[in-house]
Amino acid sequence: MEFLTPAFMQRALIAAALVGITAPAIGTYLVQRRQAVMGDGIGHVAMTGVALGFLFQTSPVWMATLVAVLGAVGMELIRSRGKTSGDIALAVLFYGGMAGGVMIINLAPSGSTSNLVGFMFGSITTVAPEDVVAIAVLAVFVMAVTLGLRRQLFAVCQDEEFAKVTGLPVRALNLLIAVTAAVTVTVAMRIVGLLLVSAMMVIPVAAAQRLTRGFATTLALAIGISVSVALTGTVTTYYVNAPSGAAIVLLAIGVFLVLSVVSAPLARRRAARKSAAAGASGEARCPTPAWRTQAACGAGCRSGAG
């Protein structure tokens, strides 16, 4: 337990646990609405916010949060109004955010592109005490939204048209999802990195879906997987000189592959049981002896199978 002695590791583990909780919490909704790469676009935009933090000599976390939220809202408005395709909006965020971050960081008095590396790929040594406070505050917001409004958000992600019919404020909820995703990106950037944060939103959820079907169980298992790999990856980078984000994401991919292999026979058994149950149900509805032909069974058997 020597890794618990240094103060920077204590801060890093707290931040890693918060990342592990928040990333799949919002990622479950993004996967449901097929916006798995949304975190990538927001992460690139947040690079501009980090650079502005250095330029104005203020907190990179809070500045990145502000810029990421604005970028996410802009992308959602473009998508919802249909002025351009979602792919083009993502491309603008990707390249504009990265280019803006590189340009601005070089204009900062004490900044250079090397300052961005820790934010791009994560670094456990860069987590300052004020960062832990900011990450904790933002994590509380993310969990309050994703759990407190889970029914409404799930309805919007499942079927927007049906959600509108039921009277839900679809546009406001879509914007809230975008804002929450942006906040999650900035929560995770110190540990996972801006370029890899999307993986933590998606891979634990995809891994959990290999074993679960319901929304609540998928969310709970995804958070469990995410917290485990986040803490394990952070401890690993204490002993191995490597970016924490890379270690965490590789561990998450490893869990995904293992669960994919394990779930294959389970899926086959589930399909076999379902097929057997359907066959038994069909026989119960049509009790005609097996030696009689389908034609002899007649319309009554066909209507019963329906």
C-alpha cells in the first residue's frame, strides 16, 4: 500500500474514482442515442478552454468546463435544427477545438504545447488540490442529472417523438445531456485525458451490455467496471512511467474483450431457451397430434399461433 503514501496519489485516486462513476453515468445515455463519439468532439473543444486557462492565468478545469459546455450546446443546436449533419458539426469541433488550443497555448506567457500533453492523455501527477474540489463539484452535478432525471433522459434517448407526445421538454433535455457530457469530459481530463475520455464513456457501457439487458443493471455494472479499471490503471501508472489515460483505457478494452468471450455461450443458451419456450408455447396452442398434417390443422391452429 505504499502508493497511498504520496499526497498526489491520494488526490489522483479520488479523481479516478469520480471519473469512474461519472463517465459511464452519462455514457449510458450517449450509447443509447448512438452518439458514442460525442465525447471526442467535446474533448477537442475543451483543449481550447485549457489553453485559455493558461492565457488568462486561471483554473484550466473551470475554463475548460465553460468552453466545453458552450461547444456542446452549439453542437446540439446545430443537430436539432438540421442546418448541417451531425458529422460535420463533430468535424468542426474536432479540428477547430484542437487548432484553437494549440494556437492559444503558444500565446500564453508561460504556456507551450507541452503543457497540453498532461491534459490530452492524463497524468496522475498533475492533479492539484483545487482540481479535486472542482472535479468533486462537477461530479455531483453529473450524478444529480443522470440519476435524478433518469426516466426523462432515457425516454428522450429511446424515442424523441414519443417523448414529445408525452409532453416532455425534449429540446431542454437534449441540451442537458450535451451539457452533462461536457462537464464529464472536464471531470475526466486530469486522469484519462481529453483525447481518451470518450472511451471511458462508451467502453464500460458496451462491456456491461454483454451481460445485462435492463437499463438500471447495465448502468450499475458499467459504473462498477469503470471504477475498477480507473483505480487499477491509476495505481499501475504509479509503478510504470506511462500516461494514466492509456493504462485505464487499455484495461477497459481488456474487460470488454473478456466479457465478450464469456457472454457468447450465455447468449447462445439464452437463445436456445427462448426458442424452446416458443416451441412449447406453439405446441400448447395447437394440441393437434403430430401425425396430422399442417393442412389438417386448419385455420384454427394458424390463428392460435398468431
